[in-house]
Amino acid sequence: MFAQVIVDIAHSQVDKIFEYSCPETLTAGSRVKVPFGGRVIDGFVIGVSRTSSFPPEKIKPVAEVFEEPPALQKECFSLMERISSRFKVPKASVLRLFLPSEMRQGKVREVYRKYAKLKDMSAPVSKSAKKQKEALSFLSEHSEWDYTDLCTKFGRAAVNALCDKGAIELEKRQIKRNPFKEMQGEESAKTLTYAQRNAIYSVENSDKCVQLIHGVTGSGKTEIYLQIIAREIAKGKSAIFLVPEISLTPQMLAQLRARFKGEAAILHSGLSAGERFDEWWRLRSGEAKIAIGARSAIFAPLENLGAIIIDEEHDASYLSESSPRYDTVEIAKMRAEYNGCKLILGSATPSVESFSKAEEGVYNLISLPERINKKPLPQVIIADMKKEVRRGNNTAFSLALREELDATLKSGNQAIIFLNRRGYSQKVICRDCGYVAKCDFCDITLTYHSEENCLKCHYCGAKYKMLSACPECGGIHIRYSGTGTQRVVSDLNALFPAANIIRMDNDTVSGKDGHYKILKKFAAHEADILVGTQMIAKGHDFPSVTLVGILDADMSLYFEDYRSGERTFQLITQVAGRSGRADAAGKVVLQTYCPENYILRYAVNYDYEGFFQNEIKIRKTTSFPPYALICRVMVTGEEEAKTLSVLKELYFALEEIFKSDKEEFLFFNKMRSPVKRLQGKHRFQVLMRMKSDKYLEEIYAAAVKFTVPEVLVYVEENPANLS
């Protein structure tokens, strides 16, 4: 027998199938070790045949077969071909996406535990063997016990002697590491509204692959997802459920466990290596039928998929920022097509591209314009911060927000304060010469963190001592500029000393259950105010929250990005939706220096359709997506001269494509990236805006051609971040 193997080396020079002789029992999907280039390395078996096109004497045997069921299913190979061809990446890079990295590297394996079971109470035991008798008596009461613990209680010699006499027997049993085992949730009977029943009917009876559920916050989208999953599980199928933030995963897992018990498994980067390994195998073996997780869970090892659900489909976290740089929705479509199942996208604020496809009839559009309890959406109060400054208020809180916070706390309800900027102060400036502290490795301003009294780079994580004097002029007049979540908490404590305030951002969340602990504490009303960044903006349901304060609501409007208006609308709508989800009416105080901005006006009225119609006209007039394709080829390297040299060669190659069909290109130029240096690497780019994807394949080919060991070249399509 001969195995067709892809070696686990992500390089274009070895991106082909190699043949090895193998045992009769080997099957496609297995992991093996094979001799390659004078060493033995891991490989993936993608096929097995009885014949080979090479002479037998030239074929080496497989060195080792991993003792496990085949790790990769047939669908993986179909996706491998499509993804590898689409993004021009080695097949090994794609296959790695389907496996936990620690499993590939041999750093994790199953955990087994020995149990001692009572076998024969009448076995001969000497009268003087007191420990043996005590152990037998103990087991007669408990039937079985952990072997190691039993040895601790009665001595290893006594326990082993009982084993030799046949009084007890040992059983080796695999122990499954269960992440978030305390999160079981409570199953509650849900009566579907007419709108929810109609949405499920529409999904099941649509002839389109992709379904877009556009529902306002609190309209019951989650229950629709759970009902669809239940129906597919009842048919013997499986499902993938994606959420954008890790913070949402434990909460959703609790709901899935309440409804589906052990059939739900979680996959995300916050788990320990052992937990991820065991959850992955539960899905691969079919023990679990539902995968819940963030972006990477789209590669869950499930067969016979009945539904793929992507909640908050507009979120930028669904775009991968490492090779291959895929869009999760695109991969989900590939899996849906392969399995003949429905892909359900859900959002209160769908991306302009998705809603455009729904308007054109490419996607099936399902609308849920009302909240489940018929309650009105929260009242939005606009606070003009220009007027606040003129009144002499230089704090982060408007008079309206302070008054509403005071009323909320007195009524015994809770509030959420949103600011998408962590730390104490955005930047540290010398008042004498204007020096601004920046990271040594990134072209990024450092943020002051008061709790650690240090400066941090939020891109590479580097830490610096707080300045006592300016390194440029020696001046000691150092001031802080801008406000972060740390400072907001400090100021709130001064304003409301009796209130219990907690913070949720990347600095306060640690460990796999860091998000859960903070959210659980707030849900249990152990805190009155939750201050946080965008990780608190979506998906959470706190019945006692009746007030949301949005600080610097227009901050994202000023990013140099064609999506800045769309992102601002989405963020405001999502954050506002956390208020008034139960019986009490909700309010939102939206603080802005630009109250007349049309984006904010649409957001205040929850008018997504109005926003979309306005935005799509602008996109069409200016030729931006979905009416054009933005393609950025990034060139990064530690040596500036070498990186520039590669950029020039790449630019000349791409310029040939541009010159051959200038009508196809709306923009074409090379330049430094807006963030000129990141994690010690210089960044250059060739930026293109094209009418279609006509030359996309040639652009990818050029990027592959000019990548060298010291310089990375990669392509981004409609990048989430142009900085």
C-alpha cells in the first residue's frame, strides 16, 4: 500500500504530495511521521492506494503512524484545495487550521487515571494485615476509588498486595478535561413569538444557502439559533455556532449546555492545551455535535453539518490577521456548500456588504424589527461635549450622564459605561517641548497605566517606566492627554464613592475564565457600574441594566478608513442595545463633540435602513466596496533597506499588471503603511482599488514570488484595518 502524504512544512517549495509505502491498515486522514530530507517529520495522509507511479525501490516507508483515529475527515481535503488555491498558501498551512497546534507539536495527549474496584471480598487476607483489611472495608462501602488516592490512604504496598491476591482490580480510564465545567446554565421553556417562528420557517424553506437575520438588539435571535440547532441535531446532524468575542463564548456555552447537555463543545484560544485537545476529540469522535467558539471554530472537526451560525456577522474579528488571511464567512460558505446546509448570519447592524447582498436577493433576508417583549428600544440622550466644555466642565462625564447615573444607582439598577480605549491616559506629553512617548518597536504612542505606574504599547505589549523627566529636553512638566477606562473608573469612584464599580478590558481579563468571572459578578448584581471597552458592547443580557453611557461616541468617525462611519453606527447601536432589556425602560447617554453628524443621527433613531441607503449611495458614488475591491499588499521586515528593496521589485511586477489594464484600477500606488513600524518591523504597502477581482490571482502570485526569508509579503482583501 502507498500513502499520499503532505509534509507538515509550510513552504511553497515542498507544497506537493509525496508517496511512501505504508501498512495495509493506514487510512486517509491519519497523521504520520515520515523520512524527509535527512530527518523524520510529521505528515498528513490525504489518500491511500495500492499502486504507485514511482519505482518501488525509490519509495521510502512511513516511519510511524500516530496511534489515534484519523484526525482529518474527507471534507478537510476539499477545503484544503479550495483555500490553498484561493489564498495561494501551502496546503500544509491550511491543514494546520484543522488541528490544535499543541496536538500537532506533540505537546499534549490524553490523560488517564487508575481506579481500584472491589473484585473478591473473600480473598485471603492475613489477620495482621490491618491496612489491607481497612482498604477492603473502605472499598466495600464505595465500590471503587481513585488508585493514587487509595494508596495515599492505606499505603501502596497494601493496595498492591490486594491486587496480587485478586481482591481488587485496577481499571485505566481516560479523564476528559472539561472547560468551564461550572457553566451549565438553566434550561427554561421558551415560547416563540410569531416573528421568531416565521424566521425559522423562512430559514428552513429558503432555497438560498445564506440566510441573513437582521434583528434589533433583544429581538430573540439567540433563541432562533438554538431552535435551528435543535432541529438539526434531531435529524442526526451537527452544527457550528460562532461568536465574535471570547467573552461571549462561556455565556453562550452555558445556554447550549442547558439545552443540549454534553453535545456542546467549546473551541477557543483561551482554553488550556489539554482542554482544547479533549474538546476537539469530542467533536471529531462524534461524542459532541455542536461546536461553539470564535473565528477558528469554523474549522471544527464535525461531519454531516446541518447548520453554521455566525452571530454578529459584521464584526471585524471574523477576518484572520495571520496566514492564510481568510474571511470566516467565506470559509463558512465553503463548508455550507460542501455539506448542503444553511449558513445563518445574524446581526442588529449587518455589514454593508452583507445587507447589500440580501437586498440584491443573493442572501435570504429575515427581519426582526421589534424586541421580544415589545418593549421600546432605549431612549437616547445626546450630550454635546462642546457645550459642556464651554460651561467649564472638563471631566469625562456630561451633566446629563452624571444625573442619569445618580438616578440609576438610587433606583437600585445598574449601568454600563463604554469607552473603547483602555489604560489611564491615551498619551504622555512633555509640556515644555511637545515630546510624546512612543514605543521603541512600533510607530505607536504609549499609554499610561496608573495601577502599574508604567507606559504600555497596546500593539506589541512592551512596558516602559513612567517618565520622571522628558528624555528630549529634560523638562519635568509631564502631562497626561486623553482618557482611558482606568481613569474613568477612578473618576467614577470620586463621583459615586458608595457605588461598586468594576472594569472589563484586556488589562483586567486574565485566564480562560477571566471574562466569565467579571460578567458573572456583574450579572449577580455584585457591582453597580461596569466600565469597559468593546468586549462589553455586544451579546450580553443584563436585566438590571437601565443605563448605558457612551463616552467619545464619535471617536471612531475620524479614522482614515472608508468603514469608519459604518463602524461607529454599529458600535453605538450594539452598546445601546445593552440597556432596558427587561421590564424597566432603558436610557442611553451618548456623548459627542459632533452632535450634528448624520451617522449619529441614524444611530440615535436605530435607523439601520436609513443608514444603509445613505452609506450604499456614498460607496457607489466613490467606488468603494461592495462596488470595488481594495487590495493591499504588505511588505514587512526588520531591515529597512532589504524591505524597501523587496517593495520596489514587487511594485514593478504589480505595475506591469496595472499598465496592462489601467481602466480596471481606480487607484494604484506604493507607500509606507500609516503605522510605519510594528513589533520591530518596518511596514510598506502597495495599495490598489480595483473594479473587480479580475487580477487578484496574479497579485497573490506576485506576493508569493517576492517573499524572502527576511521579508514577509502578504495580501489583504478589503482589510478590516488600513493602518
